[in-house]
Amino acid sequence: MSPYDVARLAAALRAEVRGAVGDDARTRALYATDGSNYRAVPDLVVVPADVEDLATAVTITATAGAPVTMRGGGTSMAGNAIGGVVIDGSRHVNRILALDPQARTAVVEPGVVLTHLLAAARPHGLTFGADPSSGSRATLGGMIANNACGAHSVAWGTTADNLRAIEVLLADGTYLSLDTPSGQDDPGVRRTAAAERPGRVGQLHRALQEFVDRNELAIRRRFGQFTRQISGYPLHRLLPEHGYDVARLLCGTEGGFAATLRATVQLTPLPVAKVLCVLGFNDSIASADCVPVVLRHGPLTMESINAELLARLPAEVRDAADLPPGTAWLLVELGADDVPSAVRTARAMLEDLRDSGVAVTAELVTDTGHQAVLWRCRKDAAGLATRRADGAEAWGGWEDAAVPPARLGDYLRGLDELLARHGLSGASYGHFGEGCMHMRIDFDLLSERGLATYRAFIEQAADLVVSLGGSVSGEHGDGRARGELLGRMYGADGLALLAEAKRIWDPTGVLNPGAVVDPPPFDADIRHDGPAHTRQLLTVFAYGNDNRDFAQAQRRCVGIGNCRQTSGGVMCPSYQVTRDELHSTRGRAHLLWEMLEGTLVRNGWRSTEVRDGLDLCLSCKGCLSDCPVNVDMATYKAEFTHHHFAGRPWARPRSHWSMGWLPLWARLASGPAARTAGRLASTSAARKLGGIADEREVPSFARQSFTDWFGARSPVAGRKRVLLWPDTFTNYLTPEVGKAAVAVLADAGFEVVLPERPVCCGLTWISTGQLTIARRVLRRSLAVLEPHLAAGTPIVGLEPSCAAALRHDAPDLLGDDALAAKAARSTYTFAQVLREFAPDWEPPRVDGQALVQTHCHQHAVLGFDAERALMAAAGIDADVPDSGCCGLAGNFGFERDHYDVSMAVGERVLLPAVRAADPATAILADGFSCRTQIAQATTRRPQHLAELLANALIDQGPD
């Protein structure tokens, strides 16, 4: 490709495009990788304001001779959305323009996320047939480019099968509108009408028709041989038997022919009833051999998982899945007009399997909640597979091949032999109903020898697939990962066909060059094979789960983009309101990785790009649990912040001194000084000095601390001693929570004690990156706890963030400290200690409704099952909305520059739900931050669960 003037192009784009045009290091770093193993730093990044802006950006870029890379959610696992001039349509070009339930169609812009379309279609009993597991962040434009498939394609087809019309822009600015043929269309008439169109459009059609007529036999023999032949271009769509379907030809061309502007897609009726049949086998090969038998019964989907993946799931998910005996499983979904009919189909399938002699165990699941758990096991596989059960890293690169379903067993046998030959292992999962298997393999992508093994294995695996009549890509596209392998699959004459088709559509070769035609070597530009992996940084946190290596911790993020979802969960609160890649967990991880690389983001720990990228991280820890590979951005932010300001205390934000040192100020301000301290803290000067937002009400300090109250009471004996952790929030701001907890614990038969001297978990210093102080505070507190830990006394945490700090942060911050490890094992939430150590205690009856906000740190670290069980036992009908973070998040929501984002996060779900709740409904939130956000943004007074139960004890009176 000819060189071009990047600065001149940037100026031209800024003059004509209304959206953002970025050429700075931070922006380019954010888009240097996707969900693949590759890194290609873009020259420019354009985020168009709307579809017209997108068209302008494409035309100007292509005219300048620059490579145009269209990007949606950036979830590509093949490296086909990086490099050149990246045009990101996901942020603003994302409207559902029309949805017609009668016609069962929707008109969408390319940036529409699949789950948003599904949510719009669901009330009409409709869905979109192609449903990849990345649907919570994958865009329709990207799905069209890759011809995405998903779990239900065995019944409902690929994206191409569900396309009805498409509007695209060619590299020269030509607009083209195409529809798919109906059953009544005459292919000859369609061809003639297309060829007679004026200008560039007619010229394009005439060239395509001449091309297909000249190569009809070769195209028919090589392309479209089975449904998952995704590699290359779908040239068979031009054949007469497919109705000269130019619209569907564009599906799977990876942005190499044209840029999608709009698409009309077909919607599929949802089955009235669905059952899930879980089949257990001795191994994956046995499960593959049964595929033809299962297919005879018309399943909606047939998905595989195995024991290796199951071992990486959280224990509570594994237990809830309750899989039948086996080491490999197929999830077979069957639909019908009612549940009994679906059950009959499932039983007929099971009979057929038994008659075929297959050794299989089975469980028929009709409960939708149980089905959801099982589907979570499968959907989390892409992320879970990136780490082996022993913590070793595993990668994509050979995660997408497909063979005709009848040959799947042969493929798995051959693949096992190849893995053994090269000393590799992999966790597999996939769409067995269509012969497509995904896997992550423990390639060594960090050394020259490892890369040589990688190349040898991939070449031999490609030959195996081709020998079985398969496709090196069965869903994800070719891109950088498989483009080089197309010669093995199609031969030299097949490659010539692909190249000629590319020239017809894109004569100057500017649209996503190298994705299919003239690709780079598949072992070039591996993102892990750079300076980053050899940098051994001296860190404060231990990173025990990452071989004590900060670089390995950053490699956890493989770019699959779960953090870009906006339809629920905790991760990532700031992204859910800004929709900016910079504010996703993935974006922040990419910046940290680029900091380690040092070629684009420089200055190491002093990097302003990383500092600004981390600025809107709420340290909610949502990624620790919601990210399948447990990226821990809160810890990384604390680590970076510590080093960034090391030796420069004057450069720290003022809030680090006011709220970071809250335990000290609270201790000084409580008691007799509380009223004066409260008045001073509320003044404009104090807010400005402390970096506190003017809109925030500063919480009042207690006239009597919880520890002072406790010291003045008479001791109460009990059957089991527990140590109540007097966190700063409970002790100095809401002592009523501590008093309530003491009452409930005493009623449950516990003897409650407090530490003999002041203690603190160090949370506020950790979250503000003042780690030296945090370690000192933690060690001093653990010394106070030592006799209690030696006696086996459970620690009860009332504030979830403090309990989570003891459970998760302290061991990592103090490394091999035995006391920290013991304290982590001994720490329980209020509900957990009641369930664990007083299982026979009956809580007081509350018998009412409650709207419950789960603290982010509890969600991520501690779990919420005990709280659910305790509320149910107390007769509390709990509504726990999928609200994610409350938005306050400790010091974050109080900080002057974060108030607007804090409120936007709260207003997404939680605050409207609280305002809409019936006045008789209790509002429960165990976290101080959550209660503060609710109290300051609504008229309701939220309570800790301990308060609600304590009040019920008073109401029911003595026995």
C-alpha cells in the first residue's frame, strides 16, 4: 500500500467529521489490540457522530490511500479489527431504526449491540437467529463482517441467513443498496436488472457476473460446502442456485469489500417452550460421535463444555450446575409449543442415543433458573479457557476450526494426537451441532522456540481440518490468525479467486487490507512477544495468582470485551454510562499493557495516559468477578497510583488526603468534637480543600462512637465468641448499625467482642494508592487480632468493603504474611457468620418487602447467598435488582470531578428503583457508600440488614 501523510489526513478528517479524531498515544493504544493475539497500532482512530459521519470518514480515508479498518465491539479473535485508520461505529452509530413485528424485521445501524436488538425484539416474542456468546458487546456490523454464528445457528442459521437487506459504502464513496432474493425471484431477472444500473453500481454488478460466469465450476466445487465454511469469501452466494445474492456475499468479507451503513435483518419467533437436555460422556470424542444422532431430533442448539472448563468456574456455579456424571457434556436445547411436547422430543432423543450404543448420562432441565446457570457455564468459556486450572496461560490462535458434523469425532481424535505431539494442552468448547469447536491452547507466545512450535502446530492442524473437508475458520473469520492458511484450504487457484473478488470491490485495496487477501504471516505482530513480558517491575501487591508478575497479571485481559456490556452486572460502571473504550476494563488493561511495552505509552509509572484512563475507575472490583479471567482493575489502579505519586505527595489529588485518611480524621472528629467538625467539614472552604464536590452532603460524625458505646455496655455471654470488626464507617459515622448487629448476634447466642485496640483494614489508603501506609496499618491491626486468630474466633464484617479488604486485599498486599492469610479465612459477613456458626437460630420475622442493593465488593469477593438465605428465613421478600454499582464507590462519588459520573451510574438502575418502590418496602443496603448514595439522591432512608432484624426483635418483644 502506498504511503500517506497521516498528519494531513488527520487534519482533513477533523475539518469534515463531526465526531472525534484521535492521533494521540492514549487513543491509539486503546485500539492497538482486539480480542486476538495481535497488536497493530493504528495511525488514527475516528469515532463518527452518526452514520453520515461514518460515511464521510470512510470516503476521506480511502481517498487518501489509507487503510480503512471498520471496528465494532473490538471482539475479533482473529485480529481483523486493528491497524490502519480505525473507524469505531460502536459508540454513536448504534440506533435501531425500525422494528416490524408483523414482518419480523428490524433495521439497524452497524454499531447496534446484539443484546440491545434482542431486548427490543423479545417483547414481541422474537429474537435474532445468530447469537454468539459475545452478544453482550458484539455489534451487528461486526457480525455481518464475520458472518457470526452462535449457539442457535444449527436451527436458525448464521448472520448471513438472517440478513434481508444491506446498505453499504464502497471505497470510492459509491452508495449501494442490496436486498436478498426471495423464493419467487428469478435469478436471471435479478442479474439483468443489477447489470443495467447506471454508473459504478452497474459496473460492479457486470464485473461480478463476468467473474462468476467465468469461474462458476471452481466456485461451486470449493465454496459453500457446509454451513460453517466461514473462511475466505462466500463466493457461492453469486451462483444461480443462490439467486445471485450479492447482499449475503458481503457477510463474511471482514470489511474488505465495503463499509456497512445500515442493515435490515430477519427476526425469528422464539419457541413457546424450551427444555435443556444435559448429556454426559466419558470424553469429548464420545460426545462428538453422537452428534449425528442428536441432529435427527431437530435441536435448537448443541453446545459442548468439558471438565477442564468446569474446574475454572466459581464453586457456587459448579454446584448449581449439578451436571450428570461425565467429563464432557453437551447442552442440547429443544423447543416446542409446550413443555410436554419438548420433553417428549427430548425423551425420544435419549432413546435414540441409547439404541445407538453411546454411553451417555443425562439430565432433563425444565427450570429456567437452572437452565440459565448451565448456559453461564458455556458462555463464560471463552474467558475461562484463557487460564488453565493450574493458572498457566492459554491462548487463541487455533480456536475456531470447523468440519462437517459427521467428521467431528475424527477431527478431535486427530487434534488430540497433534496436541500430544507438540506437548500442548487445551480446553475446548463449541458448537458441536455444526462441527465447530473453540479452544484455548497453552501455546508459549513469549519465546522464539514457543512461536516456532505455535507455527508448526497451526500448519499441521490446518492440514488436518482440510483433509476432513473442513474450514480453518468456522465463525470468527480469518483475519491475521488464519489468512495465511487459506492457501492450504483453497490452493493457489482458490486464492486467485479471492484476490480477484477483492479487486472488483476494492480496486485500490484500502478496505481492511491483509484480512483475507495478502495476509501477513500468522505468527507476526504477536502482541505478547514484545518488551512487556520481560519487564520485571517491583510492585507492592504480591500478585500471587499471576506468578508474582505484574506483566502476567496484565495478560489476563485477552480483549474479549465482557466489560463493554451495558445490560447488567457490576462491571464496568463507568463504561456503562460513558460507552467510551477508555472507561472499559479492557481499555484500562490495554493502557497498562502499553505502559509496559513502553513504545507508545511512555514514562512508565509516571504515564499521564494511564493516570487519565484510570481516573473514572470506581475501584468497584466488579471486574474481579464479572470478568471471566478475573481482571482486578481496582488492585492495578491502586498499584499504579502508589507508584505514580511516589516521591510527589504534593501532586496527589486533595481527596487522597481528605478521604484517603478518613480513619484518622473520623477518629479525631467524633465524640464531643462531632458537631464542630461537621460544621467545618460542610463549609465551602473545607470542601475545596478536601476536593469534595459541592453537591455532596458531608456525612455527620457520631457524638458517641460504636466502640465507646460497646465499652460502656455490660458484657453478654454466649455459646460462641465472635469478634465484630469496628470499621471506620460503622464506628464513627453509623454506630446504630453496630448496635443493631450486636443485638442480633446476641439473640443468636454469640458472645460479641471487639479488638482491644483500634484497628483498620486500610481500605481508604488502598483505594487511593497509599500502599505504604496501608501495609503499616494492616500489620498493626493484624498484631491486635493475633490472639483472636489463634483462638479461631470468627471476624464479623458489617461493612462489605472492609470485609472484602480483609478477605482479598490484605493477603495480596502483605504477600506471604501468615496472619493476613488467617484473617482472610476467618472473615465473614454478618449473614455468613449467622449461617455458618448458628445454623439452628431462627431470625425474627420481618414479613415484608425489601429492595436490596448488593455492595460491589460483596458481589465480587464475598458472595451474597448467605444474605439471601437470611432474608428468606426472616420472611423478607427481597427484590435484588441487577443495578450494579451504586455510583458512590467510597471516595469516588464525593470527589469534585467525579460527581456527574457517580450520579449517572446511580441513575442507571438503582436510584429510579428506589424512588419507584412502595413506601412500605424497606430499602436495604449493607454498604455505607450505597446507603449514602440512596439517602442523598432520594427521600428514602436505607438500612443495614442488621438494623431491619434488630427492629424486628424489638417489635416481637421477649419470648
